Amino acid sequence: MFRRFGAMYPFDGGVVLPPADLKPLKQVPGLAELVTTAAGCTFGDGIFRVFTEDEALRAQRLANAMFPEWAVRIRPIARDWLGRQYALDLHRNAMLILLEPGSGGVYELDGTIPELLDEQMVDDPDTFLAQDLFRAWRSVHPERIPAGMCVGFKVPLFLGGDGTVENLEVIDEEVYWSTHGQLWSKVRDLPPGSMIEGVEIN
């Protein structure tokens, strides 16, 4: 399992730290295999990371704050270089959801963990990992993204920011989710096309 993913996105580093109790995870296709081989590890020059149990709990807290309406149905398992979370959807038989702090979007993915990693991320990396933007970023910033950090949008996409390298910066992942969550909470209910003159962050 995950052979195609591993061939396309080689192991970068990390110490595997699976949760102590694996029994509940075996009910979800591919989850036990993923965390026992990759929890705490990064792949593809930092393009993808599988959460440890502690990281998953922190990710859950960040996601709950920004997307409270999804809190009861998601369980984060991994993230990509943009700080986007991949989470189990408990209301869809543990299919997957993508949570995007940069766009304020929540997207239901049509696939299981094995399908996401070994098919979708390999066959369509631009859609599922923003690989085209990742390569553009790496051409200018070849250094690895430090632990606990992600590459985030300076101006969120939901405030009209561009999806370009010029609008990206390395930022603490928790700070990124927190600040974008505060901004998103102030504009999420506005009608499409509303003019936004000023938004403050506490």
C-alpha cells in the first residue's frame, strides 16, 4: 500500500510515532497502515506530512475554530505544504475532506486514504497537493519548510489574494490558521461581491 505515493514523494525524514491504540483505526481503510508507517513523517521535500496523535489533536482544534460547523464530523490525519488539512469525514463512512485556511473552503473528496495517496495525489498532484505552485515556490525558496511551519497566503484568497508565489510566506502553522480563522469569521457570511474595506485581527 502507498507504493505509488512513496515512489513519487520520497520520505524526507521524521520518526514514526503511531498512536498507542490502533484497534479503532482498523475500521477505516488504510488508516492503520498510514499511521504505523508514516505518522510524524514528511514526504516529497515537504509537500505532505502525516500527523502524529498530538499533531492531529492540535489540527482538530485549529479546524474546529475556523470551521465550527464541521467540528463534529472531521478527524484530521495529515496536511500539505500550504497548511491545508486532510481529514476523515465521519458522516461519509470515513471518506476524506480537505480544509483550506487560505480560501476558507471545505471540500469533500471522493476517495479513501489509499485512493487519495496512491491514485489522486499521483495522477492529479496539482489538484490534490498544489504541486504546480509548490514547484514554483521551491524554485525561489529551495530550503525545506521548518517543522511546525507551513507556506501560507499573505493575503487570503477569500479577501482577493492571488494564488501566486509572490503572495506566499513561511509562517507558523498555528498562527496561520488562527489569523485566517479570525478573518474568515468576519467575512464568511457576506454576500458574494461585497466590498471589504477593513478587517481587524485581535
